[in-house]
Amino acid sequence: MVRIVLESVVSLGTTDSRRWSPFARAAAFLAAGCLAGGASAEAAGDLACIMKPSMEVSVGAPVEGIIQTIHVDRGDWVSKGQVVVTLEASVEHATVALAKAKADAEATLKSTQAKIAFSTRKLERAMDLYKTNSIAKHELDEAQTEKIVAEMAHQEAVENKRIAELEWQRATASLNLHTIYSPLSGVVVDRLLSPGELARQTPIVKLAQINPLRIEVFAPLSLLGKLKPGMNADVRPGNGPSTTYQAAITVVNRVVDSVSGTFGVRLEMSNPGNAIPAGLPCTVTFLVGQ
């Protein structure tokens, strides 16, 4: 059947592939795919691929401020949660100190507690005197009202203290935004700003996670339907001819590039100790017979 297709291609155009009609080029590629598919039932031939970081992040500041310190430089290794940038925050530190002082204030609360205790004793005396007709009714009402007012004042003091504690928490959260942490474990790709510069909505440092590595490859149509997530493949980095690593398919594109007759496949490969740098070319062999 392949021979028939090739003979049809020759009959449709000249032997110069640059002058073939679109139909002839498509038929030729289909024939080549059939040949490649029948060559090996267990593994697809070596395909060019590239190793990329599994995650790349441009780290910026969540608030506008002057950069005080950048704790890392290009090529440094960072751990997730490590401090990478500190912004100038003298005003925020003062705001936190003021809010904490208000939250810790106890004078108003203790004063209202004392007034409640005094008004309670006064009301008890007034009730005893009223029972013996020693005081008038309005004097008893005044004692009762005074106790109610003291209780309301105490409730207000409790609420104000709670509000002061919340303001302290808000000030602390605002201060924490001036310390920027690494969202991943990886390497510093680039440092874009320097101490003293104003950080707005622009990245300060770029980070990349290279364990695991992400392998990107374009597979021919002969492998369409044969590659599925979870299948294994052999990957050989471009920096060494003999070392082979195992990778697993994570994504198989469902959209085919009609021009090149290929579809994208993504794999994930473990990279203990970050031994293999990202960006290297590589070759991948899919184990389609497993």
C-alpha cells in the first residue's frame, strides 16, 4: 500500500518535492509515517526535544516601595519560603508599634470595670434604703440607670480593644508584604532590579524550578493515539551521549499542527540534586509497546 501511495505521489507531481502540490506533500508525509510506524512495534525512533524548567516565576512586590535588600543573585539556589527581597518599611514598623500599643492598652477597660463594681454596690444600697422608705423612688432609678450606663461603657471599651487588636493585625499584615519570599525551590535565573530602586508592578527576580524537568517534544502523526499520559519514555540529554533517564508523559495535545504534521507531547523527568541544567536539547524515545 505504501508503494502505491508513493507511486501516486510521483504521478501527481515531479520528483522535486519543492514543486509538489499540497495533496502530494500530504500523501508523501502519510507514506513516511506508515513506514516509520511499521519499523518498530516497541519504541518510536529518537525525536528531538528540549528540557525546560517545570516552573518559572517572575517574583515582584505586592506593594509599591523602595527595595532595601535583595538577598539572592543570579545563579543562587533558593528554597521555598526563603526571603529573597526586602522592601524599606520604616513607616510600617512604626504603624505596627502604634497599633500594638493601642491593642495592649488596659486603662479604659479597667476603669469601666471599676465603675460597674461601684454602681453595683450603690444600687444594692439604694434598694435596701428604698425598702425602708429611706430614699425616694427617683433615687433608686438613678442608681439603676448609673449601673446600666457603666455596663454600656464597659462594653464599648471591650469593643474598642477588639478593634485595636484587628488594626494591629492589619498593620502587621501590611508590614509582612514588604518581605518577599520564594514561592518555589530552584535557581535564580536573573535579577532585574537593584537596592534603592522603586518596586512597582515589575518583576524583581526570576526563579526557575528544575526538579522535576519538563520535556517538550513534537511527535509525528504515526504516534497519534499511541501516546497517553502515564507512559514512560527514555530521555538522553544533549550534554552526554550515554546517560539515559526515565520520564513520564503528562500531557498529550489534542490539537494537531496540520502544517508540520505533528502534535505536542509534554513529559516530566525527575532531576535529583538539580544535576541536569534546564534548556538543554535532548532526544526522547517513546516506549509505545509497554
